[in-house]
Amino acid sequence: MPTLPPPVREPAWPLSRSAIGLWVTEGVLGTLVIGLAAAVFLLVVPASVGGPVPVLRWLLPGLALAYAVLAIGVRPWVRFRVHHWEVTGEAVYTLTGWLTRTWLLVPISRIQTVDVTRGVLQQLFGLASVSVLTASSAGTVHVPHLAVDVAQRVADDLAHRAEQVRDQAT
């Protein structure tokens, strides 16, 4: 009787908790842009114009406030809870998404390139992202918002192990 593979399980590691602060900052910046656009609209369009404009005068601030609550108070915490990653001896696993869950498994033998990137906000929060480029149709697997030292260790380890697998194959 053939042995069955182990059951699929959720990857073990969450992203860095600093990712929550980064996402809150992104939510604040997005809220500021939306609030500014709503304010410009309310200042430019006269209140006496007929049609749907009077409704927009109270609806726009309400929508901006609802967006702020979701983008600053809810979304960062949900994103933190649903993003997980793990590197095992055989593969890199990621699990992302809150409405549509995406599970990616990249065998070490398929890794072609490992990159570490740090955006402007990531630098402010001491974070980095690891990108694993593969030869598959899925393309690149991203592990976002890890602590910089963790991201560098993961990238170095993956690059080293991928090189060893290539050397053994030749």
C-alpha cells in the first residue's frame, strides 16, 4: 500500500508584528488622500446644485469615515492573522488572503532566485520582503513584511539550499 503524503497544514510563522504598524500607516495615508479628495469635491461643487450633489455632501464624509475605520482599525489586524509562511527542508510555504485563501508551496529544487526588498515604509518599520522566483507558472512567491534580520537569514538559507540542490542534480 502506498504511503500518503502528510496532511496539508497552515504554515507555522506569522509575519512580523511591525507589519500591523505599516498597514495602519498605509491606512492613514489612504484615508488622508480620500479625505482630501472629498474635501476638494465639497469645496469645489456648490451646495445649491440640484441632483445627487446634496446627498453627496453628507455621504462622502460618511464613506471616508467608514473607509478610515476599516483601513486603520480592522484591515491591518485581519491581514496579520491570515498571512503565514514557513520554510522547511523541502519547500517554502505561504498562505495569504482573507476572502480568497491562496496557498503556495515552492519546492527548494525549483528556486531560481531569492531577493530581499525594502520599500520606504518597510524601512521605517524595520521590515523587508523575501521574493522567491521559480521556474513555475506561478512565478514569484512573496513573503512580505519580515523583520530585516529574519528576511536576510531566510534569503541566505534558501539561496544556499537551492544551490546545494542544483549541485547535487549535476
